[in-house]
Amino acid sequence: MEKKIILDSDLGIDDSIALGTLLGGGADLIGITTTFGNVTPEQSAENIASLLSLSGHEDLPIHVGNSIRFNGTPYQRLKVTNDIHGINGFANIKLPVSGKQYPHDAADWLISMIHQYQKDLDLMFIGSLNNLACALEKEPNIADGMGTLYIMGGCINVPGNVTQYGEANIMDDVEGAALVFQKVHDIRVLGLDVTTATFLTRDAVKKWGKYELGSYYETAENFYIDAEEKLDHLRNCAYVHDPSTAVAYFHPEYFEWRKGKYSVDVGTDSRGRIVQTADSGNQAFAVNVNSMDVLRFIDQAMIQYFEEAASEKVLK
Ligand SMILES: [Ca+2]
């Protein structure tokens, strides 16, 4: 890929597959910022550090975000998150601990990287939009000086998964999301409309188990599938939220996009609702997906990620 990318994540289980898909797919990932949602920003950093070290990417910088929403209220983890992602966000699997301390400067680091790389830097946010909102508040001119922003969040034609209108990542920081949609012009949004239309099955992740790193992923995804069976009454499969966003980075043509301008409702009645405010504009919301292509790409990229991790280990 010609462009560089930064991933911002509340690393839970589907985030971990998005990370693997980006790396295995060949994205030029230059670092990761962490936010709240599935876990705290600190736990997300710990989980990411473990996966990076297991996959031979321990040199990638990690910058931790804060746990205060853009409106000043503290982030509170929903109890249901323990059931979906495990207490540690990764199916309660004990991963190797890095023991490193990471700087708590996610917003400042994003600003400096956007200044450095400008339109050659894309951003992918698969948790709350808090870090980007904080960066935009400090340095509003970055809004027009970055590449494309990819977001997993929201929904337009299907119900939310927290409230009738509210999707979890948007609901984790509604005011932060509202600022991002107001300021950033070049956005691709992967919402529940497409992420709940693609299903990763137990069968599909079975072959991941023959790789050392892949065996963690197989166990984690099966934990996630167990939760989805109880919560969403799925059977032997789970939705593909964050990894769909990673696939869209490589293959936007796997999705049908509705271009325009969107805003996030901060009122009480339909809080977190995504509203289309104009038909023209460079904010695009995915409304349809070719699921077979998405699943095939995830599988190829994850196998590549596991194989590279294994060969890295042999080299050491
Ligand atoms: Ca996430």
C-alpha cells in the first residue's frame, strides 16, 4: 500500500481480527492508539502489545488514550462486555505480558503524525472516536490535512445494538463522534448495516488453530461466537464488525456506499443516531456488502499474518 495507516482500537476479540487482517493484508501500519469501549485504553494497549509481540511487530508504537468521554463524563464499561469479549477483552486468554509502559498521549501523537504525513496517512477507528475528537479540539486544522478516515460504527437502515438507534462505538462517546462527523470530510463508515450481514463461522476459524498465534485467535473467536449465540441468537457464527472495516480499507468495491454528509444526534430522544444531512459530500456509509468476498479476504489475510508470525519465530 502506498499510504500509511494508524489503527485506533479498544482491543476486544473482533478488533484483534481487524489488526491481523490489516497486518496480513499488507497495510503500512505505523502505530496504534488505544481507546475505551470493549476494555479500558490501558487494557487495550496491553492486549495489542501481546499480539504484536506474538506476531513479530513489537516495534510498532502504541499510544494510550484517556478514559474520559468528550463531554467530560468517565467511561464506564458495560457488564455485557465481559460476556462478549471476556474480562480482559480477549476471551480471558492469558497472553504474554509486555510489562512495558506506553505513553498516555494518543491525541497528541495523532496530531503529530497527521502533520508529518498529511494526506498520505489514513486513520482507522474501531472503538470510540474519543482520541480523534480530542485531537480535533486541540488542532482543528488536521480535519482537512489527513487521508481517509475509516470508522466502524453507527447504523442507518437497521436498529442499533445498544439502543434503538445507537450502535456501541458511537454510544461510547456520542459527543466525540458528533464532532468527528462534523469536522472530517473524507470518511468511510462501516456500520451495523453491513457488519451484521457477514458471519464468521466456527468452521472458518478451525484451520487458524494449526498456527501457534492462530490457536489463540480460534479460541477467542469461539468465545465470541458463544456470546453471540446467547445474545443475538446466532448459531455457530458471529457478526464481523471491526474486521469488515479492515477489509474495506483494501477493497472498498466489496461494499456499496451511500455518499453524502452525515451527523450524529446528541439529543436525548434519538441519542447516537446517524442522520444523513446531504446527498453530496465525501462521507460514505456502507449500505450493502458482498459477504463472501469479505470473508475470503479476512481468511487469506489472517493466514498470511499467522504464517509470518510463525516464520518470524523460526528466524529468532
Ligand atoms: Ca472495537
